[in-house]
Amino acid sequence: MRINVGYWRFIGMMLATLLIGAPAMAQMSDADTEFAEQVAALNARSFDEKAAAAQAIADSGHPRASTVLQALIDSRLYFRVVGGDVVLAEPTDGGFALTDPVTGEAAGTATQYEVRRVVINNAIRGEVRDLIARAGLTSPDATVRRDAVRQLLNNPDPAVAEQIATLIEDEPKADIRQDMALVLGLSRLGSDEPAERLLALDALRGSLADRVRNQVRDLATNDPDERVRQQAGAMLSNIEDKRQLWGLAEQVFFGLSMGSVLMLAAFGLAITFGVMGVINMAHGELIMIGAYTTYVVQLLMPNHIDYSILVAIPAAFLVAGAFGVAIERGVIRFLYGRPLETLLATFGLSLILQQLVRTVFSPLNRQVSSPAWMSGSIEVNAAFSLTLNRLYVIAFALLVFFALLAIFKRTTLGLRVRAVSQNRAMARAVGVSSSRIDSLTFGLGAGVAGLAGVALSQLTNVGPNLGQGYIVDSFLVVVFGGVGNLWGTLVGGLSLGVLNKFLEPQTGAVLAKVLVLVFIILFIQKRPQGLFPQRGRAASEG
Amino acid sequence: MIKLNRIRRQVAHAAAAGALAMAGFSGQVAAQEDPIKVGVLHSLSGTMAISETALKETIEMLVEQQNEAGGLLGRELEPVVVDPASDWPRFAEQARQLLEDEEVDVVFGTWTSVSRKSVLPVFEELNGLLFYPVQYEGEESSENVFYLGAAPNQQAIPAVDYLMNEVGVERWALLGTDYVYPRTTNKILEQYLKDAGVADEDIMINYTPFGHSDWQSIVSDVRDFGSQGKKTAVVSTINGDANVPFYTELGNQGVTASDIPVVAFSVGEQELAGIDTEPLVGHLAAWNYFMSVPTQENLEFIQSWHEFKGDTDAVTNDPMEAHYIGFNMWVEAVRRAGTTDVDAVKESIVGVSVPNLTGGYATMMPNHHATKPVMIGEIQPDGQFAVVWETAGEVPGDAWSDYLPESADIIASWRKPLLCGNYNVETGECSGQNYGD
């Protein structure tokens, strides 16, 4: 008898090994065994089989079903090369830490050669997202429910609508109820009863969502019922009008955000070129140094990516500022009053700095991660949302602007800088060390360029060529806004950004840039001093 | 020593008599004669250094391996590296220097189409050999150039087929950087899509300058274009740096691969190394090679690359495989010809077949293009691609696209009796049209 029991257990173990490849699971409950089979089926050959396995897992109602599905779309589900059983894997140093998908217990480690990812495609990813969302509809967590309804809005099939119809009454959050009503309304638009369709149209009034617009448009042209067509037509033109208005707002926002980047890049130049009159072709490279400082700071604090950027702001200012002072002391001070030589020397310097970065950091772009609080967007409505990283950059640019204004208007340093730039001899006569002020001013300009680098590291590539893309734009903004005037840089940068963004949809990005350049050339012909001519100069010359 | 040399010479004579003996014998003899010079023409500074540096190192590694295996024809290989610094005219100067002053036997190099076109006349004038490793727009076939990267029918067309048939895409946004490769490729694709019955208003074409960083309006346009109820995809020939802000903007505006997949022809493992790939998961790329392909050849290649670089995080990519194939083809052709003489190699290389890294074979066609498998990969969170689709076998490269009216009748064959890179089958003569304009 005893032998018999052992025999059967052995058979069971063998079966389990065959099915899921893990002998330890022989003692699992029936539900677990079935679930384990379904999970194992994810490691199938074809995408169709994988999709079916995912569906089976979702239907199983197993407590770990959503964990496994989430891992599947997050690409954290692997299978062992030997044996083929499916495991959850978290990357560690030199390999992976494995977890059993059914029990959630640790299952040892593996090197990168021992496990392979369970590959899925976009279609499965979308289906699994829907599956997770349907499970999430009943979650006690409001954010999970909100995301779930949002996800299902993309694909409101009748079964989903049915489920939501039973949930909508008990939903405590008003905004989630609203989204639920959208799903219901969309599904009722497909009803056979014209009266029902009219009611659904009423329910959807006010929504600007893509899906609503498309379905309403469809009804406006194809609906068999005259009244439905009319009402849908009216609603459609209403939606289109509103969307156009919001589209305009979006363009202004894009323009402001592009302008804020331009002016941030130009502030440093406004100081070195505008106030000191130095044509610094290495300005772009100072921006690049700021961006690389951000990268290095991030390397130094790998566990605090979210806050490293806050540390990077002062660090980039100081590093780029130090480079600036060194450049001024080492090169530029011997060349004051010789603009052509300054131009050539700083151009050479820019090439040297680029190659220096290539040698130290490699020619490859470096990855600067965005902190979590900077990615994503604020959705104002379905037709208009504000991307967060752009919002932060606009805010940062304004902050830098007001800080610079304060420095120039309220501090002794600012007073001395203005004094030296307006009348060097007189400033020296009253005891200002003009050469010290020169290097401090240049350092300040360079430091502000470094700040621009921190902002740019969040928007574009951190690589040796980062600065080159901004040097011409910076000069344009400074010259357009009026040399030596921070307000000019602010207004110049923002207006060029908005102008560019309004031209772009009509002309394409390439021509828009050309047109802006032509515009500035014509403008400078008419008004060589720029938007805001410097006022102090006249006083000093008079 | 003298005696040894004599013995060697005798053996060499014997070996020359039988070509088969040659291969086994070459392992013992090395470095007595002048080395075979292998020119490397890749930018190590400037904008293109980001992509080209790895290719220079690939050739150095392959040369090193070949020397360890006993060299070639009993001679050592010696790489001659120059740096054209991403400066197109300088490519031509350096090519001339390699061929005239250094007298190299073969050159591996160039990346952008404009750099290839700038060196082309030099290679034809001085009768050199150039192996070009990058996917390109086609519409070219030179007697002196071997195109190991994908022609449009080995990358763009299969990718569009995949999206149309497997994903069900009906609207197409063709986004590209403003230069010859994207413009020609998009011209071919536009014609191809229209032939497949796609309406004009379902195709959107947009070009941006090199290094474009402000993608807000374009991504917003694409989102709007894709929100009209038909499944939409972006076909991206955006090159280089500009991809990072493009994908970041897609992520920030909430466009996921499930809504609007982006299939890219210029984004590989190397490019993704500088990006936070988390928001890109599911976007696609079409190549003839992915680092993630689990064949034995590929694992060995990756391992030796890691050893060569001294960095276990170093990535491999498609143009590196193209160099691997090109280098091995050239080695095999030299072996068959028994000499590094350019004309002899040109003749012997057509038909040469060597293993690629993905479990198949690459064969050099008479039009100087190779056969390659086409794979579609989806971006994974770790910056690698997972292959979701591939062609049943290798696709032969088509130098002259059948989807452009001006090149539909043109074929290339450098085999006798045709010996022409732009033969017009209608008029029956060498049309002379070349260097794609």
C-alpha cells in the first residue's frame, strides 16, 4: 500500500515536471496546478497560442493572475533555456533574480545566458492591457479604476459595457463615473433603436475624445435615421470647433515651450555677448558641459534619480561657471577689443571641448533619465494636454530669468557689472577691479549656460554635439531681442518659438526654420538694435 | 632561417598548385611577406563618430581574429585606419590617400549615403574595393562597391508588408530626416502603398532637419492623423540623434506602441543605448540582424566583441554584422582568387556564400548586393529587440527599385557579358544613370 502511494506521488511529480518543469510544485492545490499549466503555456511557439494562454490566465481568477499578466506586458516574464519553465525575473548585477510565478516564492538566480524573455507583440500587449483593465474595474484603488476605464475607452466592446453598466451606480468618484458614462454612451451609439442612439448622443455631449468624434462623424454621414444624422452633424461641428480652439492653445503652448528652451540657451550668451561684447563661439559647449554634469551627478547618485536633477542644477552652474572663468582667464582676456580673433579662438576652443568630451565620455550619447515626476502630461481635456517636462522647463526658464534680473538689479556684483559694461574707465576710477568683474561676469554667463544644459538634458540628447545645435539659435535670439537686454532675450526667445510653431504645421520644420531666419534678417535690416535697444550706452557716451 | 624559408617556398609552390591545400596550409605561414593592407574609412570624430566608431573596431577585431587563424594567403593582415571626421569631402581625400599612398587591398567604410557618394568616383578612378555596411536607399550599383547593408526591398518594403498584413495598418505617416536616404525610401514606399490601394489622404509625409529636437507639433500632428479611426503606423527614416527626443515626445504625449506603432529603419541597439527605453517598448525596427537572435554564431560573435571591447555591456548591431559578412566574403573571394588583386577579387566574389550571424547564409549577387533575411523586432525595456516576424528565407537585394518609374526597367549585373550597373532592359543598353538623382 505504502509503495502504491509513493508510486502515485511519483507519477504526479513526473506529470507536473512535464507540464511545468518544477518538481517542487507537486504538492500544490488543484487551482495552483491548473494555473501553473496556464502560465507554462505562455512559453508557446506562436503568438496566437500565447494570447490564448493570457486569456486563460485572466479567466482563471487565480490571485496571482494579474501579477503574472502585468509581468508579461512589462517584459519581466522569462523562461529557462533548459527545461523551458516560465519564471518572473528581475535583473540584478550580472544576471537575474527569479521568482516562481505561481507561488511568488524566490526561485534562485540565473545568468543572462540561462533565461530568455517570453516574447509578445503589440497585439497581445494590447489585449493583456484590456484584460488587466477589466479586472481593475472592481479594484478598491481609485487610480487603478480610473486607468482601467481609460484603457477600456479605446476598445469598448459590449461585454465591457455590460460590466460597466453594473458598476457605474456604485462608483464614488465623479470623474471615473464620467469616463464610464462615455464607455456606455459609445457602446449605445451602436444600438439598433434610433431613440437609443439619440439618447447616447445626448449623453456624449461635451466630450472631445477622439473616439466620440469619430463615431459621431460616422453617424452624421451614415446613419439611416434623419434626426440622428442631424443631431450628430450638429454635435460634430461643435466638437470640431472646440477642438480647433484647443488646437490653437496647444500651438501656443508648444511655441512657448520651444521659446523657453531658446531663451534659456540664450541667457548665458546675453550676458557674455550682450553685456561684455565677447563673441563666444564655445557657448554651446558650455551648455554641453552643463548637460554632462547632469549625467555625472546622476551616475554619482544612482539610487536617487528623482532628485539628482535638483543637485545637478547648482553643480552644473558651478562646473560650467568654472570652465567659463578658466576660458576668460586663459584666452579671452588677451583678446578684448579684437572680435575676429576672439571668434576664431573660441571656435577652436569649442572644437577642443567637444573632442575632450569624446575622449572622456566616448562619442556615444549618454543617457540621462528623466525623474518620474517630470514625465507624462496633465490632461486638460481630450484635445489638449500639457507635457510635464515642457512645463517644468518653462517654469525653470522663468526662474532663471528672474534670478538674473535680481542679480543685475539688486546685488553689488550686478551693479559693478553694469558699471564696467557702461563705462570701464569710470568704473575703474571709482575702485572697481574691472578684470575681476570681467571674469566673474563671464563665469556667470557660462554658469547660466550650464543651467540650460541641465534643462536640455531632459529634452534632447546628451552628446558631444549637443551645443552646436544651439549656438546659432542663441545668437539669433540675443540679436533679435536686443543686445545687452535680458527682457529682450525673454521676449525674443518666446516670440521666435511661437512664430516657429505657428509656421511649422503649414510649411514643415525645415522651411519654418528658414522662414524664421529670413524674418530675422529682414528685421535686423529695419531695426539693427533689436527689439529692445540698450538704453544705458547712450548715457555713457553722452 | 634561410633553409626554413626555402622549405616554405617549396611548400608554397605545392600549395599553389592545389587550391585546396591552400586553406589548411595558411595557418603555418605568416608575416614573412608584406602584410595585406585593409583600409578602414570610418569617422572617429564629429557627428557620425557615434555610429562609425564601433564599425572601425569591428574590422580591427575581425582582422585580429583572421591573423590569429593564420592570416590570409600566408600573409598577415594589417588594418590601416584613417579618420575622415564626419566631413564628406574629407572622405574622398582619405579614400584617395588609402588607395594611392597606402596602397590598401580593400577598404571597409563610410556610413551616410553622402559620404559613400563622395568616395565613389575615387574608388572607380583608382579601381579600389569598398565594402559598404549600412542600409541605404538603393538606386546605385558600382563595379567597385559591395553593398552589404539592406536595399529598400530588404528592409522598408517587408516592414510595410508586415504592418499592412499582420497589424492591419491603413494610415501611414512617413517621417524622415531631410536628406537623400529618407527621401528616396519614402518615394519608393509612397508608390508601393499607392499600388497597394492606400488613398492619398491616408499617407502623411514629413521631413525634419538633422538633429531636430523639438518634436511637439509633429507628434501632435501624428496623434491627430492617427485618431481618425483607422489603424495608423509611423514609418520612420529619422536618422541619428533626432530619434531620442522624438521617442521621448511620443512617450510624453501618451502615444504608445499599441495606439500608433513606429517602425524605424535607422534605430538599432547602438542608438537605443543612449535612450531610456521604458516608454518605447513595443515600437518596431526592421533590420537584417538583431543582437538578441539566439544562434550559436551570434553568441560567439557577441562574446568575442565583449572580449575585444573589454566591456560586457557593449552592444552589437546590424551594420556590424554587415561588416562581419563583408569581411568574410572578401576573405573567401581572395582565397578563391589566390590573390588580393582587385579585378580578380571582383570576379571571384560574385556567388561567394558565407554564414551570417542569424543562422542563414549571405550570398553576393551579381549586382553587388547580398542576400539577407528581414526581421521585425519590437523594442524591449532593456534596449534589445525581440523578433516578432521574419521573412521565410533570405531576400536578394534589389539595386534598382521596381516601385520607382525611373528605375523600374533598370537592372545591375557585374557578371559577363552584361558588366553594367545600370542596364536598361527596355532599351537594351547601359543607361549610364547612376549615383541616384
